[in-house]
Amino acid sequence: MEELLRPIYQEWASRCNTRGILLIEKTAGHATVTDTFDVVLLVIVDSQSEPLYLKHYSVSGEKAALYAVNERKLNEWFVLGSHRKAIDWVFNGKIVFDRNDYVWQLRQRLEQFPPKERRLKMGLEFAKLIRRYTDGKALFTARHWLDSYNHMMHALHHLARLTVIEHGLYPEVTVWNQVKQMDGQIYKLYEELVGSEEPLPKRLELLLLASEFLIHSFIVSGSSHLCEVLKEKSGAWSIEEMTRHPQFAPYSVDLAIMLEYLVERKVLTAVEVPTKGNRMFERYYILQEGKI
């Protein structure tokens, strides 16, 4: 298959904007890594190029997919987790072209997982965790067991990814294999939720109690990126100012619920600022002194 694809990746290798090319083959038991294609070609191009270009091919009865992704979009996949397989592709793909050791250096950076990137990724996972936990708890209270189960399963996945990130690694597609070796407590919660013979409401009740404790243990590491950005100015921030700040953009809709959680936990203080409206105040947020 690689020989048949060679003209395609050689054509990309001849372009001055191509930084590296990796070839990922489907293996037994891991067909989903390549989205069931027999081969994936990952072409990394410079940031000035088109963010994403896709092609599908049929070669002698087999399927191949080509992803030409620019550096900015690839980094977005890494940070936001919007294409989790990309991590696996970069780490485990066969390098068939590498201009100036670009792919080798990229792998080195991913292995080192720079602290700045780690703090941002932990912040994003922490915000998603709070969202899922809060919604799961509300649905549990309303006795919507299956909907609560769905949200709490997602909350456990965010807890798992937080654990992996805190250990200095990127969460992989098989994140529970990673967690099993790092944190027996979280893995046991996962096993009990999906495999226990207890009635579902009882399983959820126990999980909610345990999750509340675990979430609290991640407050410092999970909110360090947000608090670091808030320290850029001495005064309070409005939600409008935050949503305009590029460092907060990745949090998207989860930013508001994270702020309220941190107010409840007295990491932040909500300040009421008068408006022109009668008895109407705008909420601003400021980091409590000595917190994080």
C-alpha cells in the first residue's frame, strides 16, 4: 500500500510549505485509529496554508485517507482535543518525510508537554468536567437516571484526562488504559459505574459523592491557567472582557459555569458594579488574594 501511495506523498513532499508527512496503517484490533481506512497519510503544512484539506482514495481494493493540516489547526487539535486520534498519529505514525527534523522536534515537544500548554489543557478539561458534573447532578435530583448517567460518564472521562495530563502526558484514544496505570481510584469509579450490580440510582449517588471530592482536588491545577490570565490586570473582569480575550476563547460556553464554580469555592469573588438601570448590577470577577 505504501508503494502505491508513494507518488501522492512525494508530490506533497516536493512543496515548500510541507513540514512533514506521516503514514499510519490500520492494525488488527485498532481499525478505529484510522477511522476504518487501511492507511492514513498525515501531511503537516505551514501555518500560512489552508487549515485542513482532505482526500479519500481507493487503491487496489483498499481505502486511504489524506489529511493535509496546517500547524495552527494541528495544535488546536492537540489543545482542544477536537481530534484525539491526531496525537496517536503523530506519536506512532511512520515518518516518510521530515523537513529539517520538524516531525522529530514535534514529537519531542509533545513528550515534554510544555507547562503552558499543560495548564491550558487542564483548564479546558476542568471546565468541561464541571459542566458535566453540574448537569449530571441536576438530572439526578430530577430523577432522570439515564440522562444523569450519560453526563456522569462524560464527567469520568474528563477526570481521567485530567489525571493523564497531570502526569505530564497527552490523553490518548485509549485513555482508560493510561488511567488504569496512574490512578486506581478513578478507574475503580469507572468500573463501578458501568459494571456494578447495584441499582442505577445508587451507583449514581455514590459516584456523585466521590466525584465532588475528586473535582475539589483538581481546583488548583484545573484553574491555574484561568487565574494566571486574570492576574494580567489588578482589577475585576467582566464576562465580556473575558470572552474577548484570546486566552479564554478555547473555554467557549464552559467558561461561565467554571467561573460560578470558582466563586462558590471562594477562589474568585463576584463583584457587583452599578449600571444605569434601577437596582441593576453587573457581575465582575476578581481573584481572591492569596488564591492560586
